[in-house]
Amino acid sequence: MPPIPPITRALLLSCTALFVLTLLLPALSSWLALWPLASGLFMPWQVVTYAFMHADMMHLFFNMLGLWMFGGELERLWGPRRFMQFYTASVLAAAACQLVFMGLTGSMVPTVGASGGLFGLLLAYGMLFPNRTIMPLFPPIPMKARTFVIVFGGLELLMGLGGRTGIAHFAHLGGMLGGWLMIRYWRGQSPFGTRR
């Protein structure tokens, strides 16, 4: 196995360290999580810090597994600087979509997790390596990366529209949107139209 590249490694270590720190200092969670704008608890730094927070061990494990699986390869392809730009765009777009969703639904529940950034990485992986075979844990059925992305994106949309599940589905979709827009920008394409 190739070594984990530096930004991916730093993200893995940062998320894990912050998870342990919030176990020791639980009040830190409410300061760094992404709160709805109307809650009175929103602070500007939360649009970044929420992506380093995780609700429990399983949440952390699956996000870090995905970051390792997809992030490492993308960072080796793009290099640290471009990888960090892409991941940041996905995290910020995920935060923006989740804030809009919380505003529309009146939700006062904070959002945590690297999933928005991870879904951006997943989209990039599907776009750059569409014919690679992926074996997801759930369901354990081999499928092409492109199919995997379409299936997971569709499921996120259906579950998000289906009601409250305690999962930030629109943050996941926002991460995919941010990643897609970043790739279009790098390709010299306008956000939603023809070439610039």
C-alpha cells in the first residue's frame, strides 16, 4: 500500500484528535458544530470546524475510512494544494446547503461530520475513475465508481426529501455540488452552462 499523503493524513489525525478532545471536553462540541443561523449559536468558523467533529465512534470510523479510500488517491493525483482546495470547496458548499436546509425547515439541530467533504471526494473519484470497481461495505456488491456515485447521490436525495432521519443528507449533496463546481472551474467551464 502506498503511504498516506500529507493532507489526507493531517485530516485523519485532526478529526481523530478532535473526537478524543470532545470526549474529554464535551462543551467544545457545541462551540465547533455548525448551528442554524436562527439558533443564536452560529459563529462564522463553524462552516469549517463542523467538518472535523463527529457524533460517535462509528460516524468517525466510516468518514475516516472513506477519506482514506478516496482522499489518498485523489491527493496523489492532484497534489496537496489542489486536493486541499477541492476538499475545502466541498466542505464549504456542504455547510451552505445545510444552513439553507435548516433555515427552510426551522431545524435547530447542529451539524457535525466530514461527510460533506467526503461526498465531494466521492464525486471526484467517480468522475476521474468512472470504470474502477468499488466494493462498498453496504451493500457488498461490486460496482463501477460512476454507478456507486449515482446510486449514493440518488439515495441521499431520496432520504433527504423523505423526512427527518438525523442525517445531514443535504450537506452530503452540497459537498457533491461543491466538488462538481470545483472540477468545472478547473476545466474552464462556467458553473451551470457552456464553456467560458
